[in-house]
Amino acid sequence: MQIILLEKVQNLGDLGEKVNVKPGFGRNFLIPTGKAVPATAANVEAFEARRAELEKVAAEKMAAAQARADKLAELSVT
């Protein structure tokens, strides 16, 4: 089953990548949780239209995580 990833999935790929997965993994986990959509022609067009928005959201999540990591790095535990 070929899908388009809507966010980074560990050991699978990054946002926007078309990947092949086993049908059960796609139907039972990735699609219901909103991490992917089936790679149909209509979904490919819809994804390309939303690509900038999704990349912006991913960048914001990464910036927030980096800020949290920097804040934790400054703390000392005794």
C-alpha cells in the first residue's frame, strides 16, 4: 500500500514522502491517527496544495522542541 506521510514517522520517513507500507499498518495505524493518507491522485494534489502549511507546522514543532531542549540543557541536577 502506498501512502503519503503527513508528519515524520520514525523508521519510515519524513513529511511528504511517498512510502510503501503493509496494508494493515497503513489502514489500522497511520491513516486513523492522521499521520498519513493513501497516495491516490486526488490526495497527491491535495497534499501538494497543503505542503507549505504542513511544513510550517512541522518547523514550529521542531523550534518548540529545540527551545525546550536548550532550556533543559541549562538546568543542573544535583
